[in-house]
Amino acid sequence: MAPFRSIYEQDATKKLVVGAALLVLAAFYSYVFLLTLAPVYGSTPSHIFHGYGVGIAGVAGWFSKDIVDRASGRKAIYAIPVLAFFLPVVQYFVSQQSSALGNPAGPIFTEVLALYPLVLLSVACAGKLLQAGLNLQRHGDLVAEHIPLLGSYVIYSAGEHLIKAFLSRFIGSTVLLSRAGLQILIAIFYAAAVPSKALLLAIPAFLFSVTSNTHLPLGYTTAALNNIIADDGFALVARQDSTTGYISVLDNLEDGFRVMRCDHSLLGGQWIKKRRNYTPPAVKDPIYAVFTMLEAVRLVETAHGAPRVDAGSNALVIGLGIGTTPGALISHGIDTTIVEIDPVVHKYALQYFDLPENHTPIIEDARAFVQRSRNAPQPKQYDYIVHDVFTGGAEPVELFTYEFISGLHALLKDDGVIAINYAGDISLYSTALSIRTIRSIFSTCRLFREDAAPEIGPDFTNMVIFCTKSRAAPITFRDPVPEDFLGSRFRSRYLVPKHEVDAAQFDNVGLEDGPQGHGRRVLVDKEVGRLHKYQDRSALEHWGIMRTVLPDRVWEGW
């Protein structure tokens, strides 16, 4: 195989193509590596320091390119494909220590150990190739140094945008386009860009990745994963990478429940174990009370006192999860439209959680649907709207803005009811801002939390906010009748909201004077970035909670 020196002896086009390829592949791997951290640490915590770390590694690579070139005798480029093949192996074993490492230390440690060296070497070697290919020395040292630097940044950024756009459409469509599969695929591309005999060193890593890495979604690796988590009483039913995260369905074999997972979060779960002297309900009991509490939207009395009637009513559900709430609405005979951005979530809800098929599915971003619907010549309005979009350890703040909630207000009938699930730390400014935004649009609201407030420690909870357009009367709930419970003892216990929260406590949070004051009463689209640090904190709290819900090996093995 030709030595690295021969690249400089070839035409400029060859040098530029290889240099650009190294930068694009580094951008590809950076984004994919972030995706592979999310199932273990959560998508939001994995992002916290990723951009800073990759930026520092890239800058260090550029300014140390001459040192790397001299110290390695121009052989550093040979190490890049080998390192790329070893990254998933290193990550696999480090992820098994995630509980000990903690969060966000775990993602940082993993990237320092694996990703940042790859980025540094890729940028360093690409920088030398681009400088040689452009050959700008005749224009002076300033031009010769800074034009390739600017070009490197543009190429890397273009590669990052390209991989995001591509994966937004095709991730999970084949094994090689899964998260773990993409790590292998990018390493192969690295090897094609920089072939050498040194690739023999990568054979053990490649063999491990395709035979023993349980993150790769193949039949035998899934079987191996099931053998591992069986000791904790769990079984993996199905899994697939998708647009919103790594989606899987898991059964708890001991306690008898099934859950749907998205990255390091649960979208919901239901009891599947048959119990003696208990006839299964029409809609299976959820494992979380909040999903049953959302069904209480049917119990809100009208302002004029007339009873609500299921027949002829319609409902809009924003966010599907496993489909507990929409399944109950459908079972009550309500014409239900479900808006869900992730097609895999919808598929799994149908296949593994008994979501009734007699509904209208809308698979798209809720913002686009609401905007299009409210601007229609004759907008369709709904008797009930359920807004339940928590995922990935944090609320998607774009779906709690004044603009989006106003859109839902436009789609709700004058005598309709909306129920909004908010999950987060009740003490944070972001929670108060979201509650204030909702109450600024809907005339009458009442808030209920899933359970009683803890005496000490963080207060991460699920809240349901019930609202109506009417100012004529406060929100009241009718007494439930047996038909409301759908044959479920769980619903008879949790359907009616119990733990009310005084909405007034959020009125001035974050509005006080001083350095802690934020001065925002409502959340608007253009200011959602202001809440990222609060999302980070909430997501880290949620990560700790999730580690008490499922065993470490279940999260770590994917």
C-alpha cells in the first residue's frame, strides 16, 4: 500500500478530496456518537457539553496539525480508521459503568476517551492535506493558514447538516442505518478514504462489533441482550431507531408489565399480567396514574350544566406514547385524531399495546399540523384536546409556546376541554413560565399533580392542567359512573384528579428583580432557547428517576 507521503505527490484534487472526506466523516461520527450516548444518558444530557468538547477537539487538532504530522512521521492518518473501528467497542464497555460515572460526567468521560481523539486527528490530518492541496503559500502565511481553516469549518458544518438531514428520513430503515450500524459504516468509509495495512489492527474491533455488541440490532445480538437482562427479569420484545430516538418495547417478566422506551425515558407502560379474579379491562391499566388522570377530561362539566355525551364527540390527541388515553377515548365512542411525530411509536402502539385501529393517525410534527389546521378555510374543532408530549427527559418547549397553545385554543370548541400533561421540576422557572403561558390563553384552568409533593428533595412530577375557554364557571368534575372506568380497578382509583396545585404559586416565579429574575411572563417561539439550561437540569433529575424504574443493565444494553 502506498505510504501517506505519496498523497502529497498526487494532484491537488486528490489531496483536497481526502482532506474533505476526513472532515465530513468526523462530522458524521460526531453526530452519530451523540445518538449512541442518548439511550444510556438521555438525549438532553448528552448534548450539554458535546458541542463545546467537539469544538475544543477540532481547534486543538487544527493548531497542532504540524506537531501531529512531525511526531507521527506523517503516519497519524493511518490511525484514524483503526480508531474509528474501536470507538463502538470502547463505548460499549464504558457504557456498562454509566451508573458509577453518573450524569453528565458519563457522556463527558466517554467522549474524552473515544470521540475527541478521533475528531482531533481527523482535523489535524485534514488540515495538512487541505493546505497542501490549495498551495496558497505564494499569497503569504496569513492566507495559507486561514483560508484552509475557514474551508475546514465550512466543510465540517456542511457534513453535520447533511447527516442530520439524511438521518431524519432514513435512520433505522436498515441495520447499517441504526445507531450502532452507522458507527461501523462510518468506520468503513474512513477505511476507504485512508486504506493501509494498519487496518489489520482493526479486525478484532470489527469482529466484536458485528458479533458481540448488543447495541447492534441483529437477531443474535438481541438474543444475547435478552440473556443478559433476563437476570433482572426483563425481555426485549422489539426495538428500532427512529426520528425521535431509540424506541424499544420491554416486558417485565416478574411484575408483569410492558413499557415503551424512547432513549433514556419511558413513553408509557401497561400491566399485562393476568390476575386471578380480575377480568381485563377494555383498555389495559397503565403503570402511571397520570395517563388515567388525562382521561378525566371527559368528566369536566360544561359551563351551562348540560351533560357531555360521548356519542358524536371528537377528540384531538397531541402525542401518542403507548396510546392509553386515546385508547380510552376511542373505547368510549369518541372520534379520535392522534398527532404523533414518530412513525415507529405509532406502529409499536398498534402492535404491542392494543391501540384501537379506528382512529385518524396524523404522522407529522404537531406544530405543522396545528398551524395548517387553524389556517384552514373551515377549521375543524374538537370537544376534547389532550396534549401529552413528554419525551427524552424534558418537555419539548416548542409545544408550550404562546403560539402553539394559541393554535390549540383555536381548535377547541367553545364548550370544549383541554388537558395538558406537564412533566418536570415544579420549582423551576421553566415550569412556571409554561403554566403562565397556558393560563394566559385559556380563561379557566385547574392544575393537579400525579401524587403528593415530597417533603424533601427535588420535586419532579407529572401535572395535568385542565382548561376551558369559558369564564362563566370554574372547572368542576362530575361524579364518575362505572362506565367511565372501562372495567378497570386502576381507573376507579386514579381517574378522578386528587392532588390539586394552586396555580397562583407560579404567577411571579422568575419575574422578581435581581440577577435571578428573568422578566418573562409567557413563552414565545423566538425565546425557547432561554429555557435550555432549565431543560438540562430537569433532564438530569429525570435520568436519576429512570435509573430507579429500570435496572442499569436494561438501560446500558439498549
